[in-house]
Amino acid sequence: MMFAHTTSLTLRRSLLALALSALAGAASADVLHVELDTSGFGPLSWIDLQFNPGNMNGVVLAEVSLSHLSGFDASLAPELIGDVTGSAASGFHFANTTSWNDLFHAVRGKVSFDVTFSGLADPSFNTIQSAFSVSLYGADKVTQLGNAAADGSLLRLDWTPSAVAGGKGSVSTGYLDGANVSVSAVPEPSSWLMLGAGLAMLGGAVRRRNKAALPAA
């Protein structure tokens, strides 16, 4: 009986490790989900999204795509400046090819979108970052909302190109107003499948152990 219990415990620990490894993979996902609740600031606000290079001297191409947009008010015309294309319906695309790439868009209530980063490697070791920032303004387009950093952002995500050709770049959080903004990794489908399989196997192992522990009728 002790051997069976030890085996069951080892199995559960192994399956738990499998589930945790899936979550770890999700945390390193290339897609990030951003949420803001603007309802406390009034019926209408304006979100300011930018993707700008640290400087234009030797910066390599980097891009940001916004998808699954919610809370963006398409009835009011957005303002697009620099290398920004798209719409609230199709999503937006930014590139760091100019010094100022900006989207100013009306939003209402709970706002959310997914951010996907991509870019070329920088084997020259310049590793000049590009920053994606999120700011929020009132209906007057002037009054800044939330607990903004010195640069006015409620959230800043810094993109650093890979130093190895063919490698992936990395994203780090430069600033986060945790009271008004949340950001989380969007796991890849394979990570969800691994997590679901691990939890299902763990549940099956627990049920079998509990059934085996029941006294004979």
C-alpha cells in the first residue's frame, strides 16, 4: 500500500510539473493582452498608442500589431500619425520607421487589445530599443488620466531586438500603472493543450487513487 501511495504521489508531482511548465511557456508568449477600464473616467476617453524607436541612428525594423480590439469607438475618426495603418475593425499595425508613430482613438468603458511584437535582429550589438506606450486622455483630448509616468504613459513595453540573426527579440515592461492597466501573456494554443492534458491526467490519477482507497463492500 505504501508503494502504491508513493507511486501515486510521484505521478501527481510529475503531472503538476507538466502543468506548470505549460504556464511557464504561456508567460513567455510573444502576444500580450492589455486591458484598461475607462468607465471611471466618464463616458468617453481617448487612448494614445505609440510605437517609437529610442533613436533613428542604426535602429533596426521592429513592428507591433494590435488585434482583438474591444471598447474602441469607431464612430469618431481616429488620428494616425507616422507609420500606423489599420482600423478598429481590422486591427492596427505600427512600425518604428519614423521618430513618431502615433494612434489617437476614442474609447469607451472596458478597453482591451492584443499586442504582437516582431522585428529584425541586430547583430551589430547596438540593440537600440523601441517602446510601445499607452496613454489615456479625457473627452477634451487634453486632460491626462490615470497614474502616468514622466513620459505620460500608463503602460510602456520596451522591445529589444535579438543580437543573433534569426533569433527572437524580447519585451520588457518599462512602466505599468497597475491601478488602471493590466497586461498578461497570451499563451500559444500548444501551451493550452499541454496544460489541459496535464490537468486532465492529474484529475484522473487523483480519482483512481481515491477509488482504490475506498474500503471493499
